[in-house]
Amino acid sequence: MRVLGNFRSLFCSENGRSMVEMLGVLAIMGILSIAGIAGYRWALNKYHTNEIINELNMRAVEVSAQIEPTGDVLARETDLTTSFPNKIIGLYETDSYITKDNAHYFEIDVYDIPEEVCVQILRDYEYPPVIFVNDEQYIGDVDLCVPSVDMAGVTMAFVYKNDLGALPTCGRHASLDYRIFACRCPTGTYLDSVDNSCFCPSGQIYSEKEGACIDSICEEGEFEALDGGCVSCGEAPDAVDVLLGDRQREVCEACGNRIYDTVLKKCVKKCDPGYMMQTNGTCVPCASKTARITTVTEEECGKCSNRAYLVGACMLKTHCGSNLSDTDEIKGSYFMGSNNKCYACDDENPIVTISNTEEAKTLCKECQNREVYGTSTIYCRAKACAEGYFKDKNGYCRPCNTATSYTIDESEASVCEAAACGRQVLSNNRCALKACPNNTFWDSSMNCYNCSSYAGRIYIGNDQTLIDACLACNKNGKKVREVIDGYCYKACGDGSYRDSSGTCRSCDDGQSYAVGKSATTYAFAHDSCKECGNRSIVYTKSNNYCVLANCPVNRIRTAYGSCLECDHNSSLDISTYPDDDTLKDRCLSCGRDVVGTQCVKACATGQYRDAGGTCHSCTSPTAYLVGDDTTLRSGCTVCGDRHVTSNGYCALNCSSDQFETADGKCASCSIQGGVDIGTGSRERNSCNSCGDRFWNGSSCYPCKWDEALSVEGSEVSSCFNCSTRVVDSNGNCRLTETGNDF
């Protein structure tokens, strides 16, 4: 008697449910609850990720449009004006600013982002080129997203080029003054944060010329030059341009008579005349453009007649200071920036960052026309601006006729309001024009924008003066701009409507666009859609869409109302609108196939489609699942030399010396051991046709199998298919005594 029968009789004799069974049910319910919570958290994090990325892209476009072509620069502490709230999706604080040392880049920072959302952004966001997490550049390590114990989340910084173009490739020519590591290395190489260059794994060297990793081709006594050629250690010039990185440094210094110069990025002979030895053992030329060198001792500095050792540094005698020259001609004429460069007191830069040292401050104060300003960041700024300019709170001189408003110190109010400047000071200490020029309008910060050329939306709030200024753009009955929910939008032209994001869409466009789930909150989009005589609104659970009322011939209607070409490459969802049958008919009339809720392109001749919608070659040896779908099963058999297994696989027909497995594969009749073939009659007959195998209800075994296996019903006859086996009184298929002799 089978063990299964014993279990059945045991359970059937019990009344009610045991405590163990009830605890098992509760455990399963707990596991399902935990899985549901985890799924909800994942979906919420994914939603936050998508919303942050979408809004960052919109903010970047708006910020890029604000930056003046002259390269006018705001200090890091000054936020760029945007029409967006100061929180992304109402949760994450954010600000935007032009990088303080280079006007060609700007940055958008987002604060207190949770770890899970941070990781998702790093994996999903392909733009901008460079992302920093807590001031550390992301180059593939998502562990940067782990916040410290005293932080609610991490700060993510997104660096863009002002024209939204790609940032430069890393290498000696990547000259970013701010965040020097904001550059990309080619695929397969990594950023060397010390040399600001790319290096290669596994012993190769990176060729800046070729932009790739290369093997050394030089022999002993030679080293690689920048052009990829080999030069002799002894016969080469004193200084040779070479590839960057530690690998090239080793090759250069293997010469014995040479040093890798970290300043010049050259392979130089050991400290020839005109060079100083730095504390790290490398040479630096006396004529180096670096005026203040701290890595040279006083003794080494004394070898250069054009330098003097002062305040712990080897300095050019003409560098910035009054004590480095025998005359007083330099005193009061120069000051020293934080980058160790000298600036003339009357330099065109009205504000320059300097070091927070008494030496730097003293040099600035010696300039009669400059003053020290700032606390955490120290500036040497002009005391007064030229006529026709006013000074913002960061010390920059702004032209009086600029359309942009700037925050100023109270002491500068009189200059802003003077007749020569002709501006006004607002209650928030912003110096703004008294009125925008013709064909322009104000935003909420009193900046002026062109009525017709500025395409984006501008926040103006509920101030009636700003609303009137926006609507004043409309002339002679022509609608140029309109006010919607506190924003001044550029009006859509005839034959177009506005979607829920405010973007204008063509009435004749085959695509459908969301107009907002709430007809009250997004009334402007709903009303705008209805103004298109050829469109209507579709209401779905997730959102509402403005769709073409009637799709043209040879178009497919998708679940969200879009009308797309019959030969569209993607699978199209046809699950909800307006009803399945209509969408299926339209799909089939296009010569496409319906797979579940998807309208997919028909498979090519000589192919069949699996249950997942993928097309496969009829000659493929692999069996793919087609399930119970009659259309898919028919497509399998049309292939000719294929059939559908009892488990729903589209399998190739097996040869006479093979039998069929449960997953549609063909196994050799001579294969050793039992093989799962399922319960179908086709597979059973395939096993029996081998002649020296038998079937025990689920697997195909060789007749010489030592183990006795339980059989019943049709399994018994399969056992007798083997002349060496017999069914005993206990219902087991076993070897006969003769069979045991094998």
C-alpha cells in the first residue's frame, strides 16, 4: 500500500484543525503582510525617484535659460532664481547656483534624500554627467548613499554645464576650476582623484591621445611619451610629455636618471640647473607659473635666483607682496587670490576669493580701491562700482539697466535708488527696475522676462500688478501669454492644447497626453483639450488623457488613447480603453498579434511566439512555454517539426533513439538515471518507444535500474515493457532475478 494512502486516511480521521495548523496559517499571513509593506516602500521610493529626476531636468532647463551669455557669475551663496518652489515634490529642500569659480557650470543641490531613493537615482539617472553625494563624486559606488548617524538623509549635488552639454573627459586638459573631478572617464577606466586623470585596471596604461587603455610597447631603458612612442632614458630631452598616472610615473623613474614632474606632468632629468627638488623627491622648475610653492625647503628655494623663502613658502620675488622686492613699485599694486595667483588691484574681477590668512587680508587692504569682505568665505572686493553699476550683497557690480533683480546690502540702497541708476529697492532688499521694458513682464522676484521669446512658465503668485504685467503682453487681440494658477505661461497657438504640465501639444498629434486626474485642479488642461474639436478626454484610474476622438486608418489605439502606427516596434498596452474587443480588433486588423493585454508585431515566417510574447525560430532546439493559449499552441504546430508538450512547451519532435522530457527537451535513450518526463501520454509513449526504458508515472528510467519503484495503472504495463522487470505483490516494479544478473 502506498504511503500517500496512509496519509489520507490519517488526516481524514481528524476532526477540526490542530493548533500547529492554525499557527501555520498565522505565519503565512504575517509573511504576506511583510511582503506587502516591502512592495509599498519600493513603489513609493520609485515614485519619489521619478519625480525628482523629472523636476531636476525641468529645473536645469530653466536655470540654463537664465544665465547671461556674458558669463555673469553669482557667488555660491546666492541661489539662482527659479519658478519652482524650494522643495521638490514638497519634500526635499533644494537650491541652485552657478559655481563660484567658473561661470560655465551650475549646480542643483537636493537635501535629506533617503538612502533607498538616493540609490535608485544613481541607478536610473543617466543625466547630468556628474553627481556628488555628500561632496563625494559618484563613480559607481552606491554605498555613498548611506547617511551618517546624525543625518536624516544625504545631500545630492547635480553638476551641469551652462548650455546643458556634456562635461569634459578627464585628463590633463580637463580644466574645471570648481569641483575639479567633475569629468567622465571612458568606459573601462577609472578616475584618479589625485592626478585628475583616468587610469586602467590590470596593469595597462591610459593613453590620453587614444582615449583608451594600452599595453606598454617599450623595452628596458625606454619610456612611453605622450604620443605613444618610446624614447631612450638617456638620449631624450630634459623634459618629455608623458601619459598621466602612477603607472607612467613608475616607468619614468625606472630610468634611474629621471623624475616624474608632478607640476609639469613631464618625465624630467633629475633636478638639472633651473630646477628645485620638492619634499616628495620630484623636481619643479624655478620658472614655474605657480608663484607660491609650499613643497620646497628654504635650502632648495635658495638655488633659484628669482625666488625668495617667506612665510613657509618658496615665492616668486615679484609675487603679490611688498616684502619680496627691493623697490616699493609692487607694494599696493597686487593681492593674492586663494588659488595662489596674483591679481592687480584694478583687476576687472570686482570680487575675488582670498585665503583666510592675515597675509592675504593685508595684501587686499593695501589696495586703495578694495576691501576685505565675508566671514566663512573671504573676498577681496572693489569698494565701489563704476558709474552705471550697483553692488549686490556679494560684491559683484551689476549694470543698472539689467532686467534681473539682485539682493543688496542696506548700505547700497542709495546707489540703487540714485537718479543715475534709476532703480528701486523692494521690501526684501532687492534692487529692481522700476518698471519692465516694453514687451516684458515681471516674475515674483521682480526680474523681467521677454513676453514672446521666453517659452517656459514663470511664477508670479497672486500679486495683481504682476498678473496685469503678464496679461499686458497680449496685444491687438493676440493672446501671447496667460495666467494659470499663479504662473505666467506662454499661450498655446491655434490647433494646440495644454497638458497637465503646462506644455503645449498639437491637436493633431497621434499621441495622448495627461491632463490631470482632477478636472478641478487641472481645469486649465481639461478645458484646453476640449477646445480641440477632434479630441476627447479619457478617464483612467491613474490619470486622465487628452486623446484623438477617432484614430486614423492603419493606426492602433493603445490603452491610454494614443493612436500609433501599425508597424510600431514596441508592444502596446490595449487593456483598458475603450473596451478590449475594439482594441483587439484594431490590433488584428493591423496584422499584429494579441498576447494577453499587449498588441505586438507579428512574428516573421519561420517563427513562433511564446507565452511572454517573444518570437523564436522554428528550428531552435530550445523549447519555450506557450501555455494553454490556443493561438500560441497553433503557432507552434504550424512550425511543422514541433509539437506542444503536456506541460505547454513548444518542443522539437524527438528522433527515434530519443525520448521527450517534461520541459520539451530530447534525451538519448541510452542516458543513465531517471529523467522527469511528466504525466502526458505523449511523453510516456516516447519513453516506452526506447525499448529498454520504463515509466513510473513521472520519470523515465532504464530497464536495468536497481531501485524498485511503486507503479499502478498504466505504469504497470510500462514496467512490463522491460523483459528484465516484474511487478511484485506490493505493487513495485523491480528487477527479476535474471535481471539482477546484469
